[in-house]
Amino acid sequence: MRSTARLAAAAILAAAALTLTACSSGSGSSSSGSSDSGSMSSSTPSASKMDPAADLVGPGCAAYAKQVPSGAGSVSGMAEDPVATAASNNPLLTTLVAAVSGKLNPQVNLVDTLNGGDFTVFAPVDDAFKKIDPATIDTLKTDAGTATLTSILTYHVVPGQLSPSEIDGTHKTVEGSDVTVSGSGDSMKVNDANVICGGVKTANATVYLIDSVLMPPAK
């Protein structure tokens, strides 16, 4: 009888051990599955990196892409660099780059400022500067024109990155005055300037190429 009881107890213990082992194994599989799922989830953002051209708006985007299809000055290339550096590689923005980098006026260099924060930049293309009287440009090159040039350039910059879906409305610029964006798609304006191609991404900014230089209101 005692022998039989011992055998029965041993059988019960063995069954319990098997049950615990099975539960432990099932729990491990569930944990492993959860871990695999988490691993896949964490890799998703890099796998689906946003297309730099996804938010582009404006009637001149196709022409821009055709003129600068690849390289550091293209839409995809500009996305890799901070805004002042990215602009310096764009053949449409040579005059603006000269103005912000101290080449137009040695007293005005905004490269570090522009590369050092998050901004929305309204960037006049080279043809936009051709609309300004050459005598006025010459004045901006002098010490007397330093404050005016700084005011004009910072009037083209808004703190924070604003996508085309967020840009409509009035925004305070770094200069301190307001700028108004109206319209959408291929009919977007910044004050009275037309957006040629907007929503161009850089590493720290969203850029809107415009066809005229914005002038801050007199104070």
C-alpha cells in the first residue's frame, strides 16, 4: 500500500512538473513573439523614411526638379543639410546665399543662426533680386545698409517648421513683423510674392521658394 501511494505521489509530481514546463515554454514563446513584434515595429520608421518631395506645392516644382534633378541642391539633397548649407548648394538661390553668408555685406552673416534652429524660410530665387533697383542693392552692401539688410533677411524667416498644410495664415517673423500666407497648392502667396515651390525640406527647416523679395513694414 505504501509503495502504491508513493508511486501515485510520484506520478502526480511528475505531471505537475510537466504542466509547469509547458506553461513556462508557452510563456517564453509569447514573450519571444512580443519581442519580435516590437523589433519589427522599431524598424518601421527607418524603412518608411518620408519622401522629401511628399509635401511639395507650387507651379514651379517640376521645373526645379528638372533643373536640379540630383545632387546636394536637389529636393532630396537639400533634405540632408541644415538650411543655410542646403541653400548654398541650390543654383536658384545664389543671391540669397550671398546675402545671408556675409558675401554681400561682411557685417551680415546669418549662417550659424539659420543652421542652428528650426525655421520656415521664404527664399527669394535669384530672379526675385533682379526686381530690386541695383542702387538699393549697392546700399545694402555698405555699413549704413547693415541694419536694413538684416531686417529684410530676418523678415523671410519664421520660427518653427510649417508644412504646406499648416502655413496658411499670419505668422510672426524673426524680424518681429508679421507675414501673411494665403492660398494653397499652385496658387499660394506670401504677402504679394508667389510661391514657386514650397514644402522643400532641409535638415532643420521647411523652405518656400518665392518670386519676390519680401520687404518688412516700416516701423
